[in-house]
Amino acid sequence: MTATDKHNTFMHALPVDDNGFYGHFGGAYIPETLRKNIDELREAFYRYAADESFKADFDALMRDYVGRPSPLYYAPRLSERYGTNIYLKREDLNHTGAHKINNAIGMALLARRMGKKRIIAETGAGQHGVATATVCALMDMECTIYMGAVDVERQLPNVQRMKMLGAKVVAVQSGNKTLKDAVTEALNDWCVNPESFYLIGSAVGPHPYPEIVSHFQSVISAEMRSQLLTHTGRECPDAVIACVGGGSNAAGAFYHFLDEKDVRLIAVEAAGKGVDTDMHAATLTLGKEGVLHGSRTMVLQTPDGEVMEPYSISAGLDYPGVGPLQAYLAETGRAEVLAATDAQALAAAMLLSRLEGIIPALESSHALAALEMLRFKPDDVVVVNLSGRGDKDMNTYLANLPG
Ligand SMILES: *Cc1c(COP(=O)(O)O)cnc(C)c1O
């Protein structure tokens, strides 16, 4: 069976049971008022994900609107530097500049099939907000984006993009006024307006969201397999490296290799100022089990069980939880977990810019930083998922990088 066939037919390629548990992580811890919405969403997803005309609509938009397949680029100078064969999966070349559009399009198509006319979403850095506002314009849907008031201020260009695309941006004033609070407000809106569709931005939240997001992002590893076959003569690399915020680009990059035991899966989270400080977002490394946003997963917590405020130089990795799939892969040892500091990510961004002429998103730079921490053999094939482009991060780069 080819990767494409798998993508078409394997509805349950994920290690998830009927109740949405990945091992003991996941599930749907939701208020009764959301139960009906969640049931309706799950049924619609299983129906349409297996539907040929739905798949045809998704594939056509991936090709003609997003620009897929995204290239798998052999990076010669980076490869030479690390003494191995490094390929970059160029999600940065997608329309709107990151992998998030894959999921936004899949879910908006699902919303349309379900007869929904209004979309709710949350955003941190604004990347998911922009992707959602984009698909809402494309599909003529009303769009409300919740964003922490602090993030509204520090991510102004993305707020302006969302507004130009016709979205209503609500600045959330509760809590720490960042992503966690925006998710909470978006879920509240959904409770009050159950006829709306909640378009979540990462592989987090109550079942079936992590499964839906992973499914739409799995296009990344489906393409990797056929592209690797062309480039190297085999479908499987020796390692796949991805950064982890909520875990959606990692889920997409790992998906079609989960059962390939010889493929190392390497998840890189944000160590911020260091895992020995209290300024980090290293949830898999330092979190404890808990329930956050409807899912049992690893959560950064204070000793008395309060959700900790995470920190990362990269807004897209600045989340105190992580999706249940990544928690499961880490716990079972299927994925190796590394943590890269702000400084390591910045250095990796500079290196890629100068060696390959590609300015990566700060999030993706964390995945690149792992190359410094690992040793590969000269014949190894290593794929780094370049989840997004760095345009949005220019201010941070300019403020932090030498010359
Ligand atoms: C949002 C974002 C991430 C982190 O989210 P995941 O769900 O963990 O993928 C990573 N890279 C980029 C470019 C992003 O915009």
C-alpha cells in the first residue's frame, strides 16, 4: 500500500481508541452543554473523512490554493555542516506561510458540509487566526477570532491581516491575556452559540479535535514518503524532526511513520531561558499529567496544581499544554523529546538563513536547533519539518541577532 493509499483509507492510523484516548491521554472532558456539539462534530468528521467528494475538494484546495505538495528540499550546505543528509519539508512555502492552513481548510470544508455559517477560533501569535480568517473569506463564512489582549498588542501585523480578511478580532482581557485565555473564551462562545463551528488551531482540545487536526495535517508525511522515494529510493527516512507547541505540525510530520519502528521521531519543544529556570514551555519534559482544554495530557503546573504561565521567545510554542498524541508518543518512548532554548533557536535560524537562504519561523528554528544536539551517520536521511517562514519574526530576529 502506498502512502497515498494509506492517507485515503487509514481512518484509524493513529493510536487512538473510540473514546479518543491515546494510552491514558486524551478523551473529552467537556461541560454537558458541549456534548451535543462534540457528538455532531465526531459523526460529521468520520462520515466526510471517508467521503470521496470531500477528499477531492480538500485535495483540490491543497493543490491550487495552498500550493501543495510543498517541496522536500535537500539542503546541501546544512547537510555538509552536520555530516549527514538533511531534507527540509517546506511548509513555509504554503499560502499564509505555515502548516496551519492545511487544518484550517480541512475544518472549514467540514463546517460547510455541516451547514455551519459562523466560525470561532483562538489564536496566540496570530498564525492560526490568519489561516482561519483566510479560509472564512474563501468560503464566505462569518469569523470571530479570540486573541489575548497582550498578544493583540505584540502581534499587530497579524491582527491587521485578520481584519483585512474580514474577521472580527476579540481581545481577551481575562487571566494572563494570552493563548490559554483565548482558548477558554472561544470554548465559552461555542457553549453559548452551539450552531457555530469551533475551528481549533492545533492537535489539542477534546476528542475528536486532536484526531481531526492530525488527519488533515497528515498530508505532510504522506507527501514526504513519496518525495523521499523520488529523492532517495526509499519512502522512510532515518529520522523526522519537528517542533512541538500543541503538536499539530509534529503530528502531520510523524503520522505516516508512526508504525515504521526504524524511523526516529524527534519532538522539540521550547526550553525558553532554560529548563532549569521557570521561563520555558517544555511541557513534555517538565509537565505533569492534568486536564487542560478538554483533554487529559501533560500540563505545566505549579506545585499546587495551577496551570503555569509558559514562556518562549516563539509565540507559537508558548502553550502550557500539548496534544495527547505527543504526550503518548513521549511517554511510550516512540518519540524522543528534546528542548531547545531561545538562544539555540536563534542561532539555528541564523545558520539556516546564511547556509541555505531560508529564513525560518522561530517555531521551526527549534526543530533546526536539534541538529546541534544529535549525531547522525553520513548515510542517514534526516527530514526537518520547516513548519513556517520567518517574516512574522523579523522584529525578534533583528532585536536578538548580531549583524
Ligand atoms: C503555530 C505554529 C507552530 C506550533 O504549533 P503546532 O501545533 O505544535 O505545530 C509551529 N510552527 C509554526 C510556524 C506555527 O505557526
